[in-house]
Amino acid sequence: MARKKFQWSRDEDTPEGELHFVDRTNRSERKRDADQLDSLVKQMVRLKPDQIASLELPETVLNALNEARRIKAKGRVRSGMRRQMLFVAGTLRNEAEEDVARIIAKVEKMQKSG
């Protein structure tokens, strides 16, 4: 459950400032989200090229994912593959939450169907 945090902000419109609440997540929730993205990336690397094309990924994520697939095809490059998968997860974190949720749903649907 997200906690509420008080935050004081002041800008040009309100020079006296105002107090408002900001939602913040706890560490275990952030860790669960990161683990979910890591497992998503592992599933995405295993997909076939036509399945990846049907995901309609943003260009930055697609380029990083293609690089991960290239490293995997090389063979015994474990540390490079691990770093690249972390990079793909990081680029996914920079995308909008709705896009990531859509990608997760599509990958899960592909995993269930075959």
C-alpha cells in the first residue's frame, strides 16, 4: 500500500507555497515491480521475431531487446546478457505505465496461447 508523504512546494504562482500529499511506494513494492519487469524481459527475449513485432514496442525498447537477442545468440556471454536485460528493463521503466501494462498483457497472452 502506498504511503502518503507531505510535501511543501513553492513556485512563481504561489510564492507563499502550499502543502500537498504525494504517494510514495515502499521498498518491497518497488522490488516486486522490478522483479516483474525482469521476468517480462526474460520472456520477451525468448519470443520469436514476428511475436516481438506484434507487441508494437517503442523504438528504444525494441533496439535494446534486439541487442539482447543478438547477445543471447552469441552463446556464452552471461554477464553481458545480464547487463543488457537490466538495460531493457530500465528502458521499459522509462515508458508510460499504460504502455508497460499493455506489453505485459500481450506477452502473457502469447505465453498462454503457445
